[in-house]
Amino acid sequence: MAGMFRFAIETERRFYLANKVDVKVTGDGARPLIEVELTDAWVWDMYRKSRFVPKVRILSFKDVNVEELPREDVVDLDQA
């Protein structure tokens, strides 16, 4: 499954896989707002009926980890 996606995103509450990630940090001081927009995403949440979603917007005051997956682990769907 992870081979279909370019990024792994982890928050305090959920885990995501996505092909496009846009991160914006707004506000100054000790508690900045982190806004993350994901495109073509898969969401790990036990209460969701559908895990594949076209767009996701995450707002957080806590840590958000975005990791680009190694290219050799990514499957080129055009070639598969």
C-alpha cells in the first residue's frame, strides 16, 4: 500500500499517506498553527468507512511529522 504514495504524515491522532503535501505554519510565538493540505490521501482512522480521500486538511497546534518515502519504494502506476 505504501508504494502507491510519496509521503507519510503522522499527527498525534492519525496516520496518513499522500502523494502531495503542502505545509504552512502561521502565527508567531510558542504556539504556531500548522496547516497541512494533502492530495490523493489514505487516512488511518478506525472510525472512517472510507480511507481513500481526494483532499485532506489538517490543522494542529502540535507536532506534525512529514516524511518523504524513498523513491525505490514508490510504484509508478503508469508503469505497473
